[in-house]
Amino acid sequence: MTETPLLLALDQGTQSARAMLFDAQGELVAKSQRHIEPYVSAQPGWAEQDANYFWEELGQACQALWSAHPDLKSRVVAVSLTTQRASVVCLDRTRRPLRPAVIWLDQRRTADYPDLPWWMAAPVNLLGQKETLRQFRSKAECNWLAVDEPEMWAKTRHFLLLSGYLNYRLTGEVKDCTASQVGYLPYDYKRHQWAAAHDFKWKALRVTREQLPELVSPGEILGEVTAAASRHTGIPKGLPVVASGADKACEVLGAGAFSPEVGNLSYGTTATFNTCNARFVEPIPFVPAYGAAVPGRYNSEIIVQRGYWMVNWFKREFAQPEVAQADALGVAPETLFDAFLDESPPGAMGLMLQPFWNPGVRIPGPEAKGAIIGFGDVHTRAHLYRAIIEGIAYALREGKERLEKRNKVPVTTLKVSGGGSQSDAIMQITADIFGLPAERPHTTETSGLGAAINAAVAMKLHPDYTTAVAAMTRTGDRFEPRAEYAGTYDALYGQVYRRLYDRLSPLYRSIRQITGYPRRF
């Protein structure tokens, strides 16, 4: 009997590097994971990491996979890579990194950005988007790098996202996937291509077309694994490398959220709510829908940028006993945190959290800060942890309602993925707050599965994406909302959470003006 083919999915996330083997039915056959240092901060607000560090860790993950499962390597027919979004790498003319990669959490800005000609600026101002344009130019890495490190920028021949850099290391080709282009780039999200020559983004940004990679659609062949990449990773030389989207795009696909009535919640470092659509639907006016990991489709996305990073914050600041206990038991500390949810009732006895630990651009705005209200002498760490979990869910429910209005399609089912989805208690809280069934995909590795789906279609293991999604994704556990808690959550959401930001934003602006934080350029 001929052995069934396998698909190698590489997932270079914010917290770890993973190498995974999937079959054509979407089963995770084998996996290797390397936990990584997400970034280093030479100064407050900076977030950088050696670009080669990611390549080294990805190689180690692959080699560990082959070491544990040497018999599986010969069955691999293709490899596909998905990575964290919006982290950038500058390469010189020899294609070597000129400086550390700038990680998506970096908060540097500049006030020295290109001015637009009046005929380009006037329409933006008339549409009331002057501040959005200012933020775009201020936050763009190519703009502040050119100002802060002019000698380095003058040597930058290639300006790539981390996905483009790692695809280059695999294939030797300076190419990237259209569905990975998320960030401050001159990109046309509606047409899945670099912006047209007359687009204002070329005037607003200091990057040139010559510095950017060639783009290919998800499911197309980027190149082949080179001899050097094969030596480093152990992946067979000549294996086709298939283009996949960024991790969130692949996660939506791997969760089976293929149409707008299915909402995908990603409980990762960044928490998101996505709907996939054949139409280009801006989640917020003048904020684009991103390219889906399926050609010709779009993901409308609502972001809570710090999301489940807040669980790490809670662990570091408030859960040292659990960290020590987990270390003694040989388990992850987060596995012990469900006890906090068992110790606190729905609504956390009146403790309410607004999870904007990072400023935004529009919703929330650049003045945004986090808030916790309702403290009393009854509250413990358990109530604070529940307030974090509930606050993230409230923010994503607000995003879900916004997308329903813009899509004109009600969301009827939730697919929940990411690290937080592995907790039954968090899944139940999600169902209760949204008032909808919350389904956990059959595998926790949904971003890797999305990349594997791209590879499966490219290698003709399935004739199209509809067939591939039907064959390779399915529901795991399903959590129904509990009627006895619906009233409490609806009242807290409608009467308290929905009012928080409007009431607090004037105070946030005053804090910003007085303290200078978050810094404004």
C-alpha cells in the first residue's frame, strides 16, 4: 500500500517556532515546538529580535521533528510557512540583515515623515481621516528607521516582513504571499497587490517598490527548498514551498471559518475576531480588510492588540505561586489558572476590565489605556483573572456586532482557536458572553492547519479550497451558552462595558497630555 502523503507546516509565531506534519484529512501526525524569546527591549517601547534567531529556531524545530519521526520525512510532499504579522526585516544587497527585526509590538514613532502634496492630502482631510493618515506615517517602520538610522536605511536593498525573510531563507527567492501583507506598507488590500504608482501611500512612506518582494497568491509555489536550507532544517532539498498567509489568516482558514456567518475568535498574544468574505468589507471605515489565506477572499478583522498577552502579564505580576507549582509539576502555569475561574462567579462580583493595554489608531484611539473598575474588598486574584478573560470577550463581542452590521450577515457560530481556547472554562465564558455556541476546532494548531490546507490544494490532494476545508477541518468540543448567566452578561456588556470607552477617553487624553504617555508624535 502506498503511504499517504504528508504536508509540512512551519509556524513562526510570537511565542514559539513549530514544525508540524498534517495529512490530507487535516490530522496532526507529528509536531515539534521550540519556545522562543519574543523580543528584547533596549529601551522602553522597543521590541526587536535577531532575524537569524528565528531562522535558527525554526531549523531546530524541524531537526527535532525528524529526530523524533525519521520515518515520516520521505512522505512529505510540500512545505508551507506561516508567521507572525507586521514584523519587518531590513536586508542589504547581499541579502543579509542590517539590524534586528522590528517586532510588531514595537511602539516607536516619528514626527519626521513625508508630507503629501496638497492634492493628495485634501481628499483625506475632507473625509475626516487626517489623524488616521498622520498615525499611518508616524508608525510606519520605514519612516522612523530612515530618520533614526539613516546610514542603515541607505543600505537597505530589501524591506521584508518576517514571512518574506524566512521564505527567502527556505527558497533563495525574495518572494512573499499576498495574504501575509499586514502592516505599514504601500499595499492595495482590495486588489491583493502593491499599490498603483499613483497611490498616495508611495508619497506617505519612504519605502520604494524596488525594496519590496515579489508577491504570489496563497496556494501558489514560491520556490523550492535550497541545499543550504535543507542542511539547516533537514527538509528534503527541492521540496516545493507553497505560499500561505500570515498566522491569523491561516488560523481563520484552519478553524473552518470560510463564510461571514461563522466568526473566528483567536485567543492568542493578539486577540482577534474575524469573518471571511468574498467581498471587501472594511471592519471600520478606512481600515482595510486583510487578504485571506484563500485566493480572492478577505478577512474583516477586529483586534485587541494585547489580547491574551494579558494572561502572561497576570502570570508575571500576580501568579508566582502557580508558576512555582507548575514548575514542580512539569506543566504550563496557565493550566492551573482555570481554578481562578472556578473560584469567581460570572461577572467577577462587579469587577470590569477594558483590555486596551496598547493605544490604537481609531477604535480604540491613540489615547487609549486599559482600565479596571468596580474594585471592592471582596476581590482577589481570581476575580482579576476572570475580569481579564471576560474583558477580552466583551471587546471581541463588540467587534462581532460591528462586523455583523458591515457584513449585513448575522454571525450564528463561533470557531475559537489560539492558546486560550484550550481552556474549557474560557470556552464556556465565551459562549455565555456572546450568547452563541462556541466550537473548538479538532486541532489546536489551526494556523499550521491553514498552511497545510494551502499546501494540500497546491499539490492537488484536494481540487479546491471548498473541498479541502470540508475534508481537513471539523468541530471538536462545542460549548452552548448557559441561559442562567445570559442576563448578567448582557446587562454588564450593554450597561457598563459599552459605555466605558466613551466615558474614559477624555480622561485618557488628559493623562496623555499630563504624563506624555502614550507618547504622541
